[in-house]
Amino acid sequence: MFYGNRKALRQMEEVLERERLPHAVLIQGEEGLGKKTFARLFAGEILALGREEGAKAHIRDQVEREAHPDFVSVVPEGGARSFHIDAIRALLEGLYLAPNQSRYRVYLLAESHRMTEQAQNALLKSLEEPPGHVVFLLTCDDGASLLPTLLSRSYCLRLAPVGQEECRQALEEAYPGETGEALERAAFLAGGNIGRAGKLLTDEGSRAALEQAFALLAGAAQGSEYEMLAALAPMEKSRALAVAGMEQTQRLLGGVLREKAGQSAGEAPKEVKQLAGGMSFPKILRLYDGAGRALEMLNGNVSQALALESFCGGMFGTKG
């Protein structure tokens, strides 16, 4: 079952009803929304076209296990721009081979925002005169990282976070041993992002970043520089911790802002309610913007010391 995203599911159904499928489909959305899961679902439906109902379930299962002969999945390893032209060239070698069992051959190119410009151009060449039996499914955190010409040749759809209750239901199915309170808390703090909520339940690093964010904002609410500096100290030692900490701080501030405005989709955790009650709207907004600026600096390879200093400058000067 794929939770939420009814618009994207309708778009998928509309594409499947076409006489001719698009040669490239781009599935966009932030990390944790299930883009690869959605892409495998899409691939299973494509490869099951024209087959009897009894065979469709088997085909979908094969795709889910990445065991279907007409389904090829490529997931890059490494960080930004780690999806190189050699991976695309190797993929394209078998592009004109006829499908083994289905009408189509489907290629899943996960995390295509990591493609180098050369890799994207190599893929573009294959999209100029593609074989009729080929469909590329690309997943991407942000389409702005792709070449405009690649975007223009792709059918684009976007995934979004689900509602808090639907997120809780998904977590309950995936983590039956967790308490209802833990599930509600994770669903709220992840903003309906099921993958991110799952990490808050299971990943020690994600939980640590969240606790640092709570400590940081508790210090800000109380005007305690000591508590704020203590929360920031671990981030100064590691860029990865600094990025994770600032990302979580900005997300937490978004939840605090919604609670302050009375727009929370569900019951907020007590710590969020306390932060919302202890800070003014201007203060929350300045802190949110400050976290965003610090993230831009960190992603721009500015040292974590300078990025956190920039954030602290805004925090220490923030009153109310």
C-alpha cells in the first residue's frame, strides 16, 4: 500500500491508460517520501500491462524484489554528483534489446539529482530517439538540479508528505512494537514524511539530532546562551552533525510555528507546545530563517564553525 499522494497515483493511472507511454517519468519529492517505492509500484504496473489478472500480482512481486528480467534498477553510491557517465553508458548498451517477457523494459534511475552533467547529457541523447519499448523512471529530490532539457523531455509528478493520521497509520503497520504516543510524536515531528518519521523511531543519529534541536530551541526560548552553546557544541565537531542538526532545527521550528498559529494537523507533543508558548512569532521566524542560512552555508562548503556562528549571531540578538 502506498499512503497518501492521491494526485500522483491518479497521474500514474492516467499515464498507464495512454496508448503510448512517455519515455521518461520524473518522480520528485524530498527525501523520505518513498520515491523509489513509488517508482517500483509504477514499474510493476507498466510491466503488467496487457497481462491477465492472475499474472499481474506475480509481476509486481518480481519488480518489488528487483527480480523481473525487464526491470533494471540503478542506485548511485556516494554523495553529490556520484552518478557518473559510465553508469549511464553501461545502462544504454542494452537499450535496444527487446523485452524478455513484457511489452516494455523499465529502467529505474534513483537519485538522479546526483547525476553529473555529462551523465545527464548521455541520457538525453538516448531520449532524442528512444526505442518504443523503453521507459525511464527517474527519482529526484529536487528537479532544479537537473538540466532544463532533461526536465522538458520528462513527464513530471511530485510526491508530498501525508497527513499526520495517515503517517501514524503507516508507522503503526511498519513498527507494531512502538507505543501510540511514540508513533504520534514521530508523525508530527516528521511533518507527515513517513520515511523521516521511521528514522526518528529507529535511527540513533536522527534521534540525537532531534534532541539537540529541542535543547537548542529550549535555550533560545529561555534566553540561555549557555544551553544554546552546549547544544551546538557537538555540531561544531562534525559537518554531518551540523547539517543534520540544522535541518532538524528548521523542521522543528516549522512545527512550532504551525502550533503557534493553531494550524497543527494533529496533536502536538508537549515539548512543541512549550516552545510555541515560550516564543513570539517574530522570534520563531528569525530562528527559522537563521537555520536556513546556516544550512545554505554548510551546503556551500563553508566551515561548520562559521555557519553555526552565523546562526548564533541571529539567535543571541533575538529578543521576545
